[in-house]
Amino acid sequence: MDIKNTKEYKKCVFLASKRAMLENELLLREFVKDFVPLHYDLETINEFNIFLEKIFDNDLFDIIFGIKPYSFYSDKYPERFLKDIQEFAFEKNRISEIRNKGKNQ
């Protein structure tokens, strides 16, 4: 099954893109395109969609830029998603790349 052709994945891309309108959240779009299809099944994508609808922009900013460790918000949001996003952000120095993209747009 090609997960990228499911309605759940398409909703995930839409929600991430909607949130990625803010410069600091461009990483989220890359996370959904590069990480989600390889690591999440449909049930997890549905849970991630709920997470995307509920997380506050400031909380997501803290996670993406490492201002607070993902565990700081684990009582508020599913820790798995927080951890995955934060690790993805710092893997291969993606944060610097995202900051540069935001400045050039």
C-alpha cells in the first residue's frame, strides 16, 4: 500500500502545510514529506493529525528550535510526536537550513 495516496496522509500534508505558513514551522512540512511515510502507519497518521490540530504554535516552536526538550510537553501532547519532530529538526542540522529558507522567501 502506498501510504502517500491515502486520505489520511493527504490530510497530514495539508495540516502540516497550513501550519508551515509561519517561517519557523517550515520544518514541519519536510517532516511530513520525508519522515511520516517511512515511520507512521495510517493509525499513527490519524493520531498525528489530531496532534497537529491541537498543538499551539509557541509549543511547536519550542520543540522545533530546541528551546525546551520534547519531554517538557509530554503531559500535554503525545511524546512520540514531540520526540520525532525534535530529533528530525536537529538531524543533519535541518534547523539551519530551515532558517535560511525562511530568510530567502
